[in-house]
Amino acid sequence: MAGVIFAIGLNSWKQMVRDRVFCVVLVAALLMIGFSYLLATLTIVESRKILLDFGFSAVSMASGMAALYIGIVSMAREIEQRTIYSVVTKPISRSAYLLGKFLGSAAVVAAAHLLLALNLAGILWLMGESLPAGFASCLFLMLLETWIILGLAFLCSSFSSSVLAAGITIALFLIGRSNSSLLTIAEKGLTPGTRALARFLYYFTPNLERFNVRDVVAYGRPFPEEMLWTGLAYAAAFVAACLAASCLFLGKRDLP
Amino acid sequence: MSDQTAIRFSGLGKVYKEGLWRGSKPALKDVSFDVMQGQIFGFLGANGAGKTTSIKIALGLQSATKGKVEIFGIDSSDARSRARVGFLPERPYYHLNLNAQEFLNFHRSIRSAHDFGKKLPGNQDLLKLVGIPDVGSRLLRNFSKGMLQRVGLAQALISDPDLVILDEPMSGLDPVGRREVRNLLVDLNRAGKTIFFSSHILSDIESICQRIAFLEKGELKYCGKIDDLLESHSREYEILYREGGKMLRMNVSGKNEAKAAVEKLWSRGAEVESFGPVHHSLEDVLFGEKGAR
């Protein structure tokens, strides 16, 4: 079982690192982070903060996009293009297939994220700036967030088409990024219906705000270390729930 | 189940839902037949007859609405039923960013738990067997359709399976390639493998299959030996005769009736030019009447 999952994960990795669209997205992201260097050199005051703020945002956005793309391509497109056929017609379970795919995809996302993070660190070094306290922790929390996006993309792909899966994942991502606003609406919404919907979304969508410590790190405020462990536990539980539901949906699904 | 049965379709039914408002469409209706071990079995039918749906259910890609399929006695919804099966899909749905060696290695590795300790053919042997020995390092995305079909066939044979299921294996191949694949299937069968393949190219089926099943609009219309089917349609006799200066033709059903018709023609002074049974091809038998319409 472990060998099969590893083989599927490795295949997923090979597929993705040779994917032209993914490579273009990665190069564009690297250039975008490079742009933060230009932006920082143009400003007279607080160039370090601008560089960190823009750089972190660029890494977060690019990693999120990469996770979304990889998640959709790895699952929904495999089903639509029927490349899944030659694998699941072997004596292996669909759960093993899904798990292998996820692990391979998560490794690609992590590698891309690391590359982007190194790029940002390199730019800081070029500017003669030291790495701020909590730099690695901030990037680790971002990585956890991208894995949650990946889990959501897998979940949505397990029961819908690639376009729909991408749409739902983006919607869940945006809702997750404004989770605290949902709580406010749930408490102070104008109608009972609005309050109920906000409460439902608050409890059933991921709270991605807990992974955002970019401002804390960029502005040199003390980094709350406990966020690292609670974030890790939260991400692990959320991804596990996504994968369990994905296995259930994919197991029952008639492949086209 | 008999020990000799490779695949058993039992009362198989499949209904597809076509959206919220359009209702449902039956794709298979109570299909039952057996494929015995050691046979080359042809699965026939026009496009949309239900061949691919049956194969998908047999391989666990889809679930049956009614009935079931068993492979070597194991229900097809159980992944273990595919342990002794090699499958070639209708179209080359493969990971095109891999080269041929990586592709075969990947398929070998995901079967490794089931094939542990088994002596299996190497990648190069398989590529040679399917007629593309020199393409190991080329990415699949640079392959022609025929080459993809061949590498897919190599993938289907990677575990030296007892049962090979092929969905339209000749599609995308040129006439030479088709003949090579036909010969390969015969060789595999001689080596003791059961071959189950679907096709709508009747000449391919007629030339190598011992038994066939024929589906029409989701219903099983015939299952049995090709020879029996042809023989049942060979009771027709054709008489060519000359009468009143014209060449005429008469078709009579039954040998005795045909003899009587010839004697009658002779008695009225007609000149019988030829007399013999009409030879039907599989196409004439299965689609002849429709073709005439």
C-alpha cells in the first residue's frame, strides 16, 4: 500500500514539474517577487517593510495559485482526461490513488513555495537587510494555507468538473480569508437569514486568517509562537477531513 | 461459478441520469453472458450500444444499476478482481509528460504488491513485443496515436495478466498495425491468455474470435460461436438461371426447397447457370438488414 502511494505520488511530482503551465506560473511568481525589489528601491522610507509586505503577499498569492492549479490538474483534469483510467483499473483502491496524488501534489506545492521563499530571502540579502524574526514561521504558515487550498481543490474535484471545482475552491478561499467578517455578520447581520448563512459559512469554511501573520512579521511585532502549533494542528485536521470526504465521493463516483 | 469462467456478466443493467429535468437513459438492459478462460472473445455492437459501459463496470470504473460482473469469481466492485487483468482503454488516456520507460515503470510499480516475486517481462521486451522497440526515452506527448496505442498495449501486458481486456484496440492503427495487433492477440491467446476485446470493426472480430457477444441499444442480441451464427444464416440458397433470354436470380430458404425450385425451373425449360448456398459475412448477418434499409 505504502509503495503504491509513493509510486503515485512520485508520478504526480514528475507530471507536475514537467507541466508547462505550472512552470510559467512559477517563473511569473519569481518575477513578481523580483518586482518587490524594484518597488523597495524606489521608496525612500521604510523600504524594508514595503519589500517584506509586497514579497510576502506575492509568495502567498503565487503559492495559492500554484496549489489551486496543481489541485485541479491532479484530480479534476485527470478524471476529465481519463488518465485516471489506466491507474484505477489496476488492483488498487481509489483512496490509495487519491492519497498518492495528494502527497505528490503537496510536495510540489512545498517545493514551489520554498523556491519562492528563497527568492524573497535572496532579495532581502541583496538589499543588505537581515531576515526578520518569524520569517520562516510566517512562510511555514503560508505553506499550511496552500495545503488547505490543495485539500479543498481535491475535495471539489472529487465530485465536480474542473471549472466548477476551481470556482468553488476560489470561493471557499476568499470566504476563508475573511472569516472574521463572517463572525461579525453572524452576530450583527440585518436579517436572521443573513446571520444563519454567515454562521454556517463561518463554521464550515476554513479559517485562513489564522495563517496570516505577514503584518506581524513585516512590522517587527512579536510573533505568537503558539500560532505555529495551533495552525499545524488545524491544517492537519482540515486536510485530513478534506481527504476523507474526497475518498468517499471519489469512491462512489462513476468515472466518465 | 465455474472455474473456467474468466468474466461473468449477470443481469447487468445501467441507467444514466441525464440531469435534473431530462430523466434517465438506460444504457444496458439485463445483459448476461460468460467469457470462458482461454478464449478470444469479441464484444460487438455499434457506437453507443453499451460495450464501453459494460467494460467500465467490469473494471470498476462505474457501478452497475442492476446485476453484477465477476472476474475470476470476484465481484468487479472489489479492486482485487483486477489483480489478474490487463486493460487497454479505448483512447490513449495516459500521462503524456512521461517517457515510455517511465510510463511502464510507473505502471509496474503500482502493481508491485500484487506482482511481487513474479517473473515479468522487462520494459524493452514489452516495447519490442508491441513493435516500438526504440522509443523508450521519448516523451509520450511526442508519440503518434498508433504509437500511443502500442505503448498502452505494453502497459496492459506489464503484469503478464491471465485476462486482457481491450476496448477498441485497433483504433488509431494503420492496416499493417492492425494486422500486427491481431497477430499479437492470437499469440497471447496461444500462450494461454483470455482475450476480451470490443470492436465495431467486424472483420477484426471475425478473423480471430472464437466467440462473440453482440449488443444492440444496450440489449444482448447474440452470444455464442461465430460459426454457429453464420451457419444459422447459411440456409439460404441462390439460383442463377436464364429464362426468356434474361439472366434471373432466385433466393430460396432451405436446401430441399432449393432443390425443388431447381427441378421446377428445369421442368419449365429454364437453364440453371449456378446453384449454391449464400455465404454471409458477420457484417451481413449482424447489420445486413439495416444496411439494406
